[in-house]
Amino acid sequence: MEEVLEAWGPADATREILANALDEHALTGGSDPEVSQDEEGRWHIRDYGRGLRYEHLTQSEDDEKLANPDTVIGKFGVGLKDALATYHRHGIEVTIHSSHNTFTIEEAPKHGFEEISTLHVTIDPPEKDIDGTDVVLDGISETAIEDAKSNFIRYSNLDLLESTGFGDVYQVEEGEAAGVYVTGLKVAEEPNFLFSYDITNTTKKIRDALNRERSNVGRTAYTSRVKKILQACDSEAVAKRLVDDLQRFTDGETHDELGWKPIQLHAVRILNARQDVVVTTVDEQQKHRELLDQAKDDGHSVVTVPDRIRAELSETADVDGNQIRDVTVYENEYNDSFEFDWVDDSSLTAEELAIWESRDEILEIVGRPQDYEYRIASQFRATDNDQTQGLHEPGEQRIIVHRDVLADQAEFIGVFLHELAHTRTPFPDQTREFENVLTELLGEVGVEALS
């Protein structure tokens, strides 16, 4: 095995020993495996399972492990022998204690081929009365032990964000590469992933891709499972990070998961259910600036999404089954929120009435829209933060002004001209088209004032 294992070091060997200990714990329960150093500097990897037997040194598929592919890491029984050979090649002495036997390693001639020296395991009666298995390593560095432990999510100290039926999602610390784990063992690093993942519900494709070293597994093996994990997430912790990352798409700085269209859609589905948002594209933000400013005043966050998912959002429900609030939905909600408290002309003060009646002079200057009515309201919307001063309702063919603007002639003229501009163009506030129409009206009034 020397050629096959020439790239393996003590950390790779220790990874296999740890995997066996964790597998035994997963299958039998009981106390957690321990990794410790004794007073003489030797390292111990100890589990509290059923104990190693010499039969476990044979190279064969383990029926018990094959029956529990989402519980254990190993399956072929080669990891232990590979580890022992690697330790021997690096001068690390290994002693394995179990309740059944004590195992050590030595080189000896191969039976029938005396000129060939091979590695043998010496099997002796048990030296200790212990539960489980204690692998004692003499001559291995603490660095190798820590490197081996870094392959397992159990020892990674990652913050768990959410668990799903397909796997778990973990936070990635800034400056660190994300990891992809399968049943707790790292199989790949992803420098541009937003999260780390532990796939706990495997597929045949993943199991087939797990090579002998169980590392550098290709992305094609686990991409579909990572998508499934993310699509099963419904927590705000995951959604917020997804959507925040999605906002960077205009700069081309998103992580790889946000390049997947199903994940872009799912991020919005979660966020819509968990927060008050209005979903828009960059183009919609330009066209509906005033409406979206109003949405912010109403306590909504404006979320930018790529054009390629915009059409599907109108036909997609969020994770709670509710309609996703895009610009059109919010506009309808906004229009439906108006509850007017009408003010009759007879209730106005003399000063207010004089200002209100000056509208006729303005209409004589700029022209009177056909079949329009003009009304006053003391309330537009039943909200504490409503600051609406005027409103143009094209469907009702009317212009409404708030009573408060009748306290000042200049303020009334400004609000009234603004709403009249809406009768001349379908474009909303803060667009070039609306600004042009408003400029025309100001010019017409200005000419009359100067003359």
C-alpha cells in the first residue's frame, strides 16, 4: 500500500481512527468518544462501544454500516488498516486496547515469501478491562491531532443556523472557507459558499463519490443535496443572509449558492413570510421611487432581486402560502389603505375657503381636466405616519387635498399643481416624464403671474 498511501500523513490516519470511534458511538450510543493526552505525552482516541475485534481487520463491506449510510462514515473496513500502515511509515507506535484483545504492529516476513517483509498486526489477550476501544498513539504531534479533528463538524465549533431533513446549515466565519460535510466528515472546501453544510440524508451519487480519502469530492456530487437543504430552510437566520447576499448581485459579488435560481426564489419566499418587504428589480425602483419611499415609511424593507426571477415571483407563494409582496401587490395594498374623512366646504374657515376657491383661478390658467371633481379630506389613511398632502385618483377622476395645506396659499398651489400634473401623464412621481409635465405647469402659472 505504500504507493497508494504515500500522500497520507499522521493526520489522515488519525482521521480514520476518529471516524471509526464516531461511527461506533453513532451505532451504539453511550458516552461520546474522547481525544486526550496522557502524562507521558501519548494521545488516546477512546470510544465506549463494543470494542475492536480481530475480525474487524479484514477488508470487507460492513453490513451494519451499509444499512446505516446516513449515520456512519465508514463502510469498507479499509480505513483502519490504512491508518496503521501510515502510522508505521511515520514512526508512530500504535497500541489498541479493547475488551477483546490488545493489538500492536510489527514487520515480519510474509508466509511462503520469506524475502518479502510485510506489516502485521499482533493480537494478544486484553491487557485492560475496558469498555469500547482505546487507540494509543506514541510519537504523534498535537498539530496532527488537531488537523485530523478539523475534518469533523463535531470538533469544528461552527454555529448551527438551521437543521433540515436533508442536512444542517452552519455559519461561515469571515475570512474562512466553507466546508461541505457528509454525516459529519468534511469532504470538500468551498471558498465561495455562503454557508457550510452537513449532509445527513445522502444520495447514491454522494455515497459513490466518497473516495478512499473522503476528501476533494467533486461539487457535482453534492450540489443537488445542498440545494435541497437550502430549499428546506425556513428560518429568518438563513433567509436574511441569503437575501443580503442576493442584494450584491448587481455588483457581481454574490456567493455561489445565490447563482442558483431556485435558491434566489426560495430566499425571497422565506423573507416575505418572516419580514415586511417589498420585492423589486432595479428598474422598478427607478420607475416607482415615490411609491417605494412610501413603502419604507410604512415600515417595509425594499428588497432588490434579479430580473430573471421577477416574473416567477408573481406566481409564487411564500413559505407560509401567502402572496409575495412585489411592487404591484404593495401598490394595491397602498390604494386599499385609504380611508377618507371628508371635509365639506361649509365647515372651512373663511381663510381656508378663500384658498380652496383659488383652485378655479389655477384651472383657468392651466386648463381644467374634463369630468374631474375636487375634494378635501382631514384623513387619507388610518395610519399614524400618514403624511399625504394630496392624491390623484385616475379611476375616480378626482383630486383630493389634505385640509392642512389650506393653511398656506403657496403650499396649496404647489400641492394642487402637483396633482394636476398627474392628470396629464401616466408616469409616477420622480420620473423624468412626470418632472417634464410638472415643469410645463409651473411655466404656465409663472407666465400668468408675471403678466
